[in-house]
Amino acid sequence: MKRKALVCVFLFIMISTVLSFTTLASGYIPSSNYGSPQNIGVSFDFSDDDNWDFVLGYGASEEIRSVLAAEADGRFGDAGFMNLGISVEVDYKLENGQWKSDMVGAEGLISNSAWFNVEEGKYTDQIYIYCYDLDDCFTDGVLSGGKSYFDSHTMYFRLRFCIDYNDENDDYTYYSSWSDEVSYNNGETENPAVLINHTPVLKSAELKKYDNGEPYLFLTIEKPHDDIMKLNSISNQEVHTNVWLKVGSGEWKDNDTYGVGLEGFEVEIDDYFNDGGTSFDSFVYDVKFRYEFDYENYPTAGKTGKIYSPFSNVISHGMPAYSNASSWAQADLDKAQEYGLITDRMKNNMSGPITREEFAELATRLYEVYTGQKAEPAPASTFTDTTNPEILKAFKLGIVAGVGNNKFAPQVLINREQMAAMLNRAVKVIAPTVDLSIAGAPTFADEKEIESYFVENVKFMAKNGFIGGVGNNKFAPKNTSTREQAVLIALRVYETYK
């Protein structure tokens, strides 16, 4: 009997050792701590007084993303774990009452499986709380009147994740902490135009083929800004991606709207490349996207129509990001292109002279790339000789000014002192807390040739190494500049303060 017991103990130790070794060898151990649901938002879905519900949108935490990625790439299974389940639970209360989870005798919390998808980059979902789900927490008739009840009452919600899985030896269950509270009453309104106003990032645009040989693009997008994810949550997952495509030297064209809450998705392109055969190496295109939202999906705002985020950076295939650049500038121009600082108007001739219009567009791009915010244009009537929205944005930001008589002179070549002034103003807008002093700035031999109202601008730019002299201790304020020189100055500003 004693011998049997020893054998059993030995076998148990061996099995435990093998399992532990397998887990360690896989290099993956699931976390036991999980962050709460992110970017919670609540909306009200109303049919009639007896048929309505709340819709709670939410996003995955970083820990949830991590365990999902491990399951998708096989590390989770290789470590001996299986049957991963992720659900979300809802807790709620009316006004200053008790949370349902604290009520004596309350039944289990409303729960539903969270549908995330790593392959599609889907890390958002929603859960519905129907009016009849709330009956056990309120006295009879307290929620009568449907939506109108919430003219004078407020409902509060919070969410948490439940994560469960098992291995051959045990079952594991973990709960995240509760999320931040969100509330609903008919008087609370978010501003979708503010929430969507963030520049997205396009990480890759991979050209692929379907089984039938037709081409498509697979876009991978950086995790959206929290405000955009919140807008997605309060609108029942109705923030879409609007993709634009430019083929060869053609015009940009709207290539349709795709997906909801996706960070990776397929884009149909057969209308452009339907005769490309089986080899797509010769395809030449640019692609970018923006977020799109229709006010009809958030009636609380009381507005109609569609609104958009700024466009993302551009990814190109088979065509240069820019052309006709000087060899000495190419390494830095590559970095500027990666940041998204090279505008469409100037990219085809980087060594050519730059106009006031082109430089205003560059200054606006610097602002939007740096801040991630879409600038608002001044009224179209601001200038009589241009309605370019990028110029109007730069004017409203205080970066550019006119030349008098309500004119901007967009086609006039910009000179070095004007360029210094515009970029100095841009620095004041994008980084207002930096040291703007000119103490210690160099003195140029031709400083008297600089217009008096530009002297401080020139000295600030020179002191910080953004714009240097032209030799012989001269600044040459009235000389013009090339597009590549202007872009590299903007690049120095961006990298210095970013």
C-alpha cells in the first residue's frame, strides 16, 4: 500500500513537472490581472414606451488584446491552455441608489460574450440592456414612460470583463476591475465633431489576392484615439472607415466606406485593377483613409449629415513618395514622408521653388500631424484670391497673414524671412509652453535687410537651428527657398518638439 502511494506521488510529480516544463518552454503564461473595459459609452434605443433598451459600447483593454493575440498565434494553446472565453458583465443603478451587484437577493448580472476578432482587428463590441432586464431592480411601474422617464432621471452603468479558460489540471476564472461609470439621461449630449477630430494613422496597405486571383488591399490601422472609440461606443458602433485611392497620376477617388471598429480590413480594388492579371507588381497607387460618422446614428446631437476626421498619412505602392529631390535631402525627406509632412501639391518636384500657397499647406500639415487635430478653416470669403481650405486653416490658426487688400497671393514665391515668420508662428501654436526667447540668437551681417516685424521670427528660428544662414554670416531674407528646404525646416521643428 505504501509502495502504491509512493508510485502515485512520483507520477504526480512527474506529470506536474512535465506540465510546468511545457508551460515554461512555450514562453507564455496568461496574465491573472486584466484591465477593465475601455471607452465606455451608452446610447438609448427606443421603439415605444414598452419596447426600449440601452446599448453599452466598450473596447478591449491591453491585457485582453494580449491574451487574444496569444490565442491567435498559438502561444496560448502551446502552453497547454484551451477554451478561452471573454464575456462582459453589466452593473447599473438609478440615481444615487444601490448598484445591482450590491442588492440583497438580486439575481446574476447581465452578461454577454465579448466578440473580438484579432484577424480583423476588431476590439470593440456592445451589449444590450433591455427594459425588462431592469424590472428586478425597480418597483413596479418605476420605468414606465420609456424614454421620457429619463428626462428627469439618470441611469448609471459600469462594466467588467470575465476571463475564463482551462488546462488539463484546472479551470481558471478572472475578473477585471469595474470600468469608469457612464450615465444616461436625455439632457446629456456629447459633441461628435469634437470626438472625431483626430488624425488617424495608416500602418500598412498590403496588396493581396483572393482565391480567384482578384486583387484587394488589406489595411492595418493604428489603434484609434480614445475619443473616436468613445464616439463609436455612444453610437452603437457606427464609426466607419472611409478609404480613398489614387491610381498612378490620377485624381484621388472615394473608394467606399468599410467596417465598424476595425483595425484591419479588406478593401476592394478590382474596379481599378480588374485587368491586372495575376501579377500586381506593376500596380501604382496611393491610399489613405479617414473616419466617417453620420449624425443619424446619434440623434441626441440634433444634427444631420456626415462628418469626418482628418485624413491619415498616405501609403504608396509602385510610385515614389516624392520626386526630383536633391541627393543630400533624400534621407531626411524619407523621414518627413513617414511623418506625413510632404503634401500632394509639392511632392512631384521637391527641388522646385515653393510658393506661399504650398508653404501654408505645409504649415497646416505640420500643425495637424503634430497635434493630431483637424484644423478648422476661416470663412471662404477671407481672401479674394484663394479659397484653399489649407490656407484658410493656417490663417485661422494665426500662422499666415495676407498681403493686403484681402489678398493672400498664393502663387507668389515665399522668401526666407516670410518662411521664418510662418514657422515661428506655427511653433507658438503647436508648442506654446516652450522657451520662445531670442537671447543668444546669432546676429547676421545683413540683418538690416530683414523687415523689422520679421527680425524676432528670424532670430528665434536661427537660435534653435531650424533655419541657418547662407554663408558669409548672411541670412539672405529676400531669397526664395525650395520645397525640399522648406520640408526639412518643418521636419526639424516637428522632431524638436515631438
